[in-house]
Amino acid sequence: MIQLTDISKNFGRYQALKHINLDIPSGELVALLGPSGSGKTSLLRIIAGLEAADEGVIHFEEQATNDYGQQVGFVFQHYALFKHMTVFENVAYGLKVKKRKERLPKQKIREKVQELLQLVRLEEFADRYPSQLSGGQRQRVALARTLAVEPKILLLDEPFGALDAKVRKELRRWLRRLHDEVSVTTIFVTHDQEEALDVADRIVVLNEGVVVQEGTPDEVYHHPNSPFVYNFLGDVNLFKGRLERGKLHQGLCEWEISGDLERQSEAAVGFVRPHDLLITRDLTVKDSVPAWITYIQAFGKSVKIELKRQDSDEYLEAELSREQFNELQLQKKELVYIKPNQLHVFTPDDYSI
Ligand SMILES: Nc1ncnc2c1ncn2[C@@H]1O[C@H](COP(=O)(O)OP(=O)(O)OP(=O)(O)O)[C@@H](O)[C@H]1O
Ligand SMILES: [Mg+2]
């Protein structure tokens, strides 16, 4: 368990981290997610001991050795390999520079490096130099090099930031498997919500130096506690209205909401994900709104549909499964009716946290 209590960090007069409290259970894969400048790298560097906090304490349970450097493995946002060393030598480095009495015999080092290269699927690249590798391969070497010294805690700062979408996806699947194989507590920084939702056991959402929400991917995605988290975790449509008798009222429409049905508010905003926006041609569907289809993006497993409301010129985004789409045979420029299912409503009270 890593326990952060009341961590604050200032750079001059700028407060980059504000009273961070966080418990990270051993063996978990945790994503630190937040926009650029929210404090992710600062927090990671403090956990790594590379930077001191101005306030607060960090407590590490199960401290097996006093040598802090050995416990924490760090892969930086901009990774660097030793250029003049081969892949093999890069991975072996941490093992070779250990004090003599802790150092493994040569043959054992060799075996361990082979094992790690197998783990990162680079066995055949052992004799290459970093300049002869692709970005994704270099990144995997950096990970293997960090894992070689068996850190108890693995800290990764946007390790896949510089790579293309497909390689990123492959590597994050791979990171998930790796994490499950070599039980290590991993904290993984990203500003990519899909990446976080996809691999993490738990997500910590940071904004402006504050932890705004933490929970499982399911919790933060389906039960965001603020408009910021809702927006940050996925595409969203907004419906402004009045909250009364457990419904959001807009014009003549009344829509069902999720959550607290007792709340009242003159000003409320309903949030709905694109896949929860119903599209129909049936104008008798109660509480539906007419909208023009302005764009259809039909590749992939689901179909994305952009619409423009007839009454307000606001744009909306819907997402249908391919089956639903084929059944409806929707056309661009067609007038259809939309209705939000399960609005998640925030009122001005929620904004002023
Ligand atoms: N050494 C420093 N001196 C002054 N300000 C700093 C320093 N390091 C970070 N900051 C500021 O602290 C804030 C948080 O920076 P940090 O690097 O932690 O953000 P981040 O969430 O990692 O962003 P990114 O996604 O862009 O990497 C930023 O506003 C940044 O400008
Ligand atoms: Mg950063």
C-alpha cells in the first residue's frame, strides 16, 4: 500500500498539487488521468522520490529494503536508452551496476535479461542498438530495463505518449498482462481517457492539482461526480433545462433522469453519452426532439451520427450499433427524432466544488 496524505507542491507562487490524499493498494494498476498541466508528472515524481513535497507525507507499507532507489522503477514521459549500448546491455545495466555482494553471477544476469526480453517480446533484438529500433520497441526496452531490478513499484509517465494509436493499444494490452504476471504496484500516467479506462484497475482523475474523483473505470465512467469528469471521460451531449419532480424539463419535453429524484433546480444540465441518445423516425414518440442528420461516420463496429437540433441549432452526437444502424437505414440530411435516455443531471450546486 502506498499512502499519500495531504500532499501539496508549489512551484514559486503556483500551487501544482493541492492536498492530495490517496491510497494505492499493493498490486494494483492505477491510472493517473487528467488534462495537461493538472499535476500528474509532479505527483509521480514526488512518489518516486525525485522531488520533495512542500507538505504532506508518503507512507510505503511492506518496505523490504531501505534502499529506496531499488524499490521504485520509473519510466519517463520522454524515455532515454543508452545509445552506445545494445538492447541486451541496456536491460542488463541495472543488474551489472549493483554492489558486488548483491550482484548476480554473469550467467544468471544473462538468463534474467533473456527472460525479460522474452517478456517484452524482443528476444530477437538483443544485439541491436536503440537507433535500430522503432519507438514502440524502444519503449519496451525501457520497460524491460526498469523491470530488471525488480522494483516493488512501477511508475510510468505517459510511457506510450509518442507512439501511434495502434502500437499504443498493443502496448497497453501488453502492459496489463505484464502487470498481472509480475505482481508489482503500477502507477501509470496518461491524459488519454480511453487508455485509462481500458487498462486500469482504478482511475484517479486529477484537475488543477486536485483529485476530483477516484474509482474503478466503471464507477468513474458511469457515475462521474462532476461535469468536469463527465466531459473528460468521454463524448457527451448537453440538455439544459429545469429540474422538477424527478425530471428534466425543456420546453414541452420532460426527460427521465438518473440519481436523486428529489432535487429541484431552476437551472440544470443533463449529460448523456452518445450511445444513450435514442434516434427514431416515429414522431409520436413522447418527449422527442426533431433533428437533422448532418454527418454519418459508418466505419468500425459502431456508427457515429452527428445531428443538429431543428429547434435550437445545437449539435448532438449519437452512437448506434451496426445492427441498429442497418435496421434504421439512416440517411444524411434526413429529419429524425431524438430522445435522451438516462440523463445524468448536474445543477449549479455541483459546479461549485
Ligand atoms: N519545475 C517547475 N517549475 C515551475 N512550474 C512547474 C514545474 N514543473 C511543473 N510545473 C507546473 O506545474 C503544473 C503541473 O505540471 P505537471 O508536469 O505535473 O503536469 P502534467 O499533468 O504532467 O501535464 P502533461 O500532461 O502536460 O505532462 C503545470 O502548470 C506546470 O507548468
Ligand atoms: Mg506530465
